[in-house]
Amino acid sequence: MVRTRKKIKMSTVVITIVTLLLLAISLFPYYYMVLQSFLPWKLVDKALLPKSISLDSYMYLLGGKNAGSADPWQWVGALVNSFIVSVPTAVISVLVGLMTGYAATNMYYKGKGMIYSSLLFQMFFPVIILLVPRYMLIRPLANNYLGMILPLIISIWGIFMYINYFKTVPKVVFEAAKIDGASHLQILLKIALPSTKSISIIVFLSVFMTRWNELMWDMLVAPDYRRQTLNVMISTQFNQNSTVPGPMYAASVLLTLPVIILFLCFSKYFKEGINFMLK
């Protein structure tokens, strides 16, 4: 029996090499950040390989050796604050997007077209333009978790994701549920929400990452250190002239770790959501 060898096209080899090269370039900053966070301070920014491992940078943040803060819970508190404002924002954005998408495609009411157009119109405005008027409206809730959450719970992009999805669902599915006596709320919870699992997860991850990385709004609305998020703590405690770059890398690792974990846990649904967007 003669074995036939599969010929590999040169173009496939070139594409594979280029892809691996681009992947290495994109991942190198993360490798560098993690490596520097575990190096002794004397080797930070001076080594590209792990010659020795040290936890001094993390101990600095957590109130241990050479602690940079009199309050050992300051950095832990900032990490907790990031979760307190990011998780509810993402959850509420999913619910708002689900309800708006369903209402825009399966309910009939006056002004529906105008509301749809106004949502589309908002996508053309940079967020920075709305920063000051948004702050003036929310000023009574400054230094409050509600003030950090409420202005960011509406994701226009997420709403259009749900609208595009519900347009693909046959009307008879929801009409049959109405005939059986189901209310709009029951349809949303028992039919719409389970069927939009992939879309909901990708909207949740997108809003969570955006809120998690928010800087300008948090610095404006919550200057009190007790409400500061991890992102704000990093920007205020460290700068390019910092004499302790190791802890800065360690704080950056703590900042990126939850996002990476979430993505790895829900990567399957994230890919399904991306495939739906590309259809």
C-alpha cells in the first residue's frame, strides 16, 4: 500500500508563520507585564527572562514588605470597587438591551421609529462629549456607587445586537406564546432570554470590559479614595517617573486578570456571538 503525502502549499506556510508572528507580537506586552511583576525590584525593566522570582511587588500592594500604603486594604478595596460597579452595570445593560430589542421588534406603539432613530443617532457621538452634561445630571450622586453605575447602564451597541437577533426570530414564536396566555414579561424571561444566551454573554463581556477599564468617568464622579476603582488607583498612584515600577506591573496584572478569566470561561459563547455578528 503506497502512502500519499499531502503537499502543503507555500501560501499556507507563509500565512501560518505570519499569524504566529502577529500572535507573538500581540502577546508579548502581557508576557512582559506578568514577568516584570514577579521580578525582584533591582531586575525590573532589565530582564526578559525569569532569572529569579519575587513577590515583593504584590506584597507592596497588599500592605506587606515595603508597603506603599498605610492602609493594607487600599488596593484590595479598589479591586472590590471595580467589581461592585462593573458587574451590576453589565447585568443591567443586558436586561435593558434585551427588553429594548424585544420591544423594538415585537411591540407596536407611537413614536417607535423616532426612538429607533434616536438610538442610532447616539452612536455617532464620542462619549467624551457627553461627559460634562452627564456629570451635571448625576452630580447629587457623586462619590456614590449609583453615580458610577447608572449613567453607563445603556449600551447602544448591545441594544442593536438584540434588535438584529430578534429580527431573525420568526414572529410566530412569540405570537404562539401570547395565544397561550403568556405576558410580555413571561416571554422575555422564558423564551427570549434563554434563546439569546450567546448574545447576552457577549454583551455582558463587552460592557463589563468597557466599565472595568473606565477611567475618566470614575476620576470625575468619585474622587473619594474609598470609591476609587483599581484603574483609577493605578493612574493616580503611579506615573512614568515612578521609583517602584514593579508594583505598577503587579497592579496591571490584577487589573487584567478578571477580564482574562471571564473570557476563558465564556469563550465558547463569545465565539458563537461573533459568528452571529458576521452572518
